[in-house]
Amino acid sequence: MPPNRSSRPVRRVVVLAVLLAIAAGGGSYWLRHSADAARATPPAPIPVSVATADRQDVPILVDGLGTVQALNTVPIHSQIDGKLIEITFTEGQRVKKGDELAKIDPRLFKAALDLAQAKKGQDAANLISAEKDLTRAKTLVARSFETQQTVDQQQAKVDALKASIAADEAAVETARTQLDYTIITAPIDGRAGIRQVDAGSIIHAGDSTPLVVLTQTQPSAVIFTLPETLLDPLRDAMSRGAVEVTAFDQNNAKALATGRLLLIDDVIDQATATIRLKALFPNADERLWPGEFVNARVLLETRSNEITVPSVAVQRGPQGLFVWVIGPDGTAQMHVIKVGPPTDDVTIVTEGVDAGAQVVTEGHYKLQPGVKVAITPSTARAASISAAGPAP
């Protein structure tokens, strides 16, 4: 007897249900097995770069933006009126005090000096004659051949001639000074700038345009500003002795000159809460040029044998500043720290880290207390090595 056709769909449904049940059981087993395997496999260590906390001498430095200022800047003007007949300097030339710079036509001034000297000689001759007349008059008065009035008049004449000679001497000195002014000399050591008056020009003592400007660049000064909060540390540093100041270029990359702090301005700028300072530099090689913008770095003090860490290792959190320290078991530990005065690339740690500890410098953002870490080379160092190429 052939099988009943109506029973075939029923058997198919039963087989399908059995297969689904087997698949479901297998899937559940696979998920449980995967979860157990995941729990059994520890997480991979987090890669970090580290540095060692060292003891070293640390300079405490502060930076301020400043401007180079010549020690002296003198515009050269004529002190008399006359014709400029010769220029005796070269633009850009270094000159010494007393060196000749230019000449003015001296003929009128030489004639004035000669006239004054002649007048003095004339009055001197008249004085000699008057003194002889006075002597004779006194002799005649003693013999009653002359009156006292004549003696008094002769004495007045002698005194007047003496006064005239004194005036003549002043006139001679004035004329000689005017003649000396026909040679224009350098009042200071310095460098001549661009000449602004040509030979052959008529110049006057009251001209607003100078013949040239002399600039004394050796030594040179730098005027710069710092926050007023540094006033007491600066004063303390100056009380201990000379305070070193180094001038850097505008990019703060190249040292131009080293000098000393000369003074602190006696007024605080209340608008900006800053103080002005002046530093003096020998500037023997003239690396500092008047008007140039520079960065002035002041050495306040040098701290000896301080524990330091790279500044990039210091992080800020709810409890303040902290660093990640790698423990003996290779896990990251958070250490809250106290720091000293700021420096360029390292931070002085006064509390929270011991010398020799390994602190994390890269990879902070993935760390949690107690997590395992894997120490890798610094990416910054690797980049520098890559840029430099392989070692020879």
C-alpha cells in the first residue's frame, strides 16, 4: 500500500525543527566558549614611551620680548652757519671720539679771530701807555705839581683799559671757538649712518636735518618686559650678584649675545601688569642691531641636584598635577606631584616621584591605574632618527 501523501509535510516539519534545535544548541555552545576564551585571554599591554626621572642642576629661566637699543644715538648738527666744503667720513664707517667728520669754510671765522686778537693787542698797548701816565701823575702829585683829580682820572683810564682787555680776551676765545666749530668732529665712538647733507650745501646751526647720525652699538642695551609677579625673584637675583641675560633671535632659536641685567624700571605698568628691564651687552661682534626685536632670557638662579622629569610627562587632573609611573610589575600607576619653578623642557618635581622612576611621556590617554604597559621608543625620537638617516 503506497504511503499517505498527507504525512510527508508533517515529517518535513519535524526534520526541520530537529535541525534548528541542533543549530541553536551549537550556536549557544559556541558563544559560551568564545566568552570563556575572551575571559581567559588577558588584554594586550598598552604601548607607551617613558623617560627616567633624573637628578641634575636646573637653571631657572624666564623669557621676555624686547628691543635692542643703542647705548648712544647722536645726530650730528653744525654749531655755526656756513658753507660745507668737505665730507671726511664714509657712510657706515666706525669712528672714534674726536675723529673729523666734515669741514665748513673757515675764512670768515679766521678773519673774526684775527680782528679780535688785533683789538686785544691795541688795548694792551693803550694800557701800557696809561699805566705810565698814571705813574707820572702820582709822582707829580707827591711833589705838588699835579692835582689828585688827575691821578684819579688816570687810574680810571687804566681800569677801563684792563676791562677792555678782559672783554677782548673773551672775544678772542669766542672767535677761536667759532673757528674750531668749522671742523665737525665725532662726539662719541660709534658707527656713521646715512649721510643726509651734501658737500657744497649751506648749513645752519638751527637746521632740523642732521649731517649724519652716529650710533654707539658697543655696548648695546636690550629693553624688555616681564610679568610683575617676577619682581621679587628678580630683585633677589640681583642682590646675589650679576644676573646673566642671553639675547635670542625672534624665533628664540639662536643665541645672539650674553650680557647682564642692568636695572629694573622703578614703575610697574598697571595697564599690562608688567615691569620694564634693561640689560647691557658688550656686543663686540655687533650681532645685536638697534631696533631689532629679540627674546631676552634671564637666569634667575640654578637649582642643584633636583629631581626632574620631561615636561611632557606632567598631566593635569582633578587632584592637580600628576605623572604616570611604571611600577616594578610593568603596570601604570598615577602619582600626584608637586613641582618647582617652571623651566624650558623639564619640570622640577619636589614631591611625588623618586629619582630613577620611569615616567610615561607618550601614550597617556589610554592609561588606567593598574593597566599593563609595553615600553616602546619615543615617536619623536624615532622621527628624528628617521630624518637623520642610518648611522654611518
